[in-house]
Amino acid sequence: MDWQRGLQELADMVWPRRCGVCGGFLRTEERYVCAECLKDMPLTYFWSWRGNPAEQILWARTYLMGVVSLFYYSRDNDYKELLHSVKYSGNVAVGRWLGRMLGEKMCEASYPLPDVIIPVPLHWRRKWKRGYNQAEAIARGISEGLSGDIPVLTGILQRTRYSTSQTRMSVGSKWENVSGAFVIGNKKSAAERLSGRHVLLVDDVLTTGATAEACWDAVRDIPDIRVSYASIAFVAKPG
């Protein structure tokens, strides 16, 4: 609407918004990322690529229906700032926006729709310190992008061990850091809600697959459960 655009133009004059990637000023019609950076986003296209690199990481350790990520993460490009904004600066609106974008991409590719979406949980101490779970914001965005009515379930999967940040850990240390860290809170209730259903697990970034495997281990014994995994960023191996 014209009045909404007018309000945004006025707000931009008082509080100019900047692109989360390049830092340039955003136009009135742009949200979070400028059109140029949005056009150049290093998308993975995993939603239409079976046997993609993210799936290959987890082939030997899990049985997942599929693995998707929105864009490639690299220290050499500024798109990592979007993830940092969500994870460390409390910008849950950006997380939800990125999740919605991923959900829309999955829809366009006719990716198998999940019945429910479960965000990877934080330990209660970390969530208390941070005030939010970035994976939950992303999960709600994915739900909106897919259809808008796929339920996002929290509380079923729980993180029982408080572990340190994995950012600078070696591959082996990352696996050890999350091994056995997730459990089902109420197994009877979880079985009633998830048995025979397609569950999409959601996190912010996929690197080694350690967190994905730990979550899979927690839910794998639910009868006839089918599991997929989604993240905003995928850390590609140098090569």
C-alpha cells in the first residue's frame, strides 16, 4: 500500500537501514539484504539436488530422507554476516526471513513436505543467556515458506548437556561435543505425535553433521519416523 511505503520511506530517513551483507543503505522496497547482494547469494540448490554434498556427509551415519541448506557459508564472503546476525545479535527477524526463503525454494522444487518441523534445541542455560533459539526462528520461517500451517514443535527434543561453542573445534571434537547430547523428553508423547510422520529437523548451520547425527540418534527409535534436515548455511570443505 502507498501509505505503508510512505511510512517506510519516512522511517528510512530517520533510521536508515543497511544491507546485512554489504552494509550499503537499503531502498524502501528492500528487506534485510539489498537486491544486488540477494542476486549474488551463493545458493546451494540442494533442494533440487539428491545426493548433494550435505547428504553425503551424513550417509554413513544416519538414514535421512534428505538434507537441504540455503547458502554456502565461507569466511571469505560477507554472507556469513547474516548468520552471525541471527546467531549472536538476536536478529530473529532475519532468521525467520531466511527460513521463509528456504521454505519457498523447497516448495518450488516440490521437495517432500514434512508433517512437522522440530528446531534443534539449545540447552536451557544457553537459551536463558541468549534469550532465544535461532533455530526456532528459522523453523517458523521455513513453515511459512512451505505452506504456513506445518506445526513447529518445541519441547519434544531436548538438549541435556551444556557444551561449549563448536566454532573453533576440530572435526573429532565436534562429534564428541554433541554425542548423546539430545534426548526425547516424553517418549510416549513423542511416539504418539511423531510415529509414522515426516519430521524436518532445523538448525542454523551444517558443518560436520555432528549435531544432525546426535538429533537423529535421539529420534530414530520412534516407530516409522521419517527424518529430513535443513539449515540456513552449509560450510563447504576447502577444495
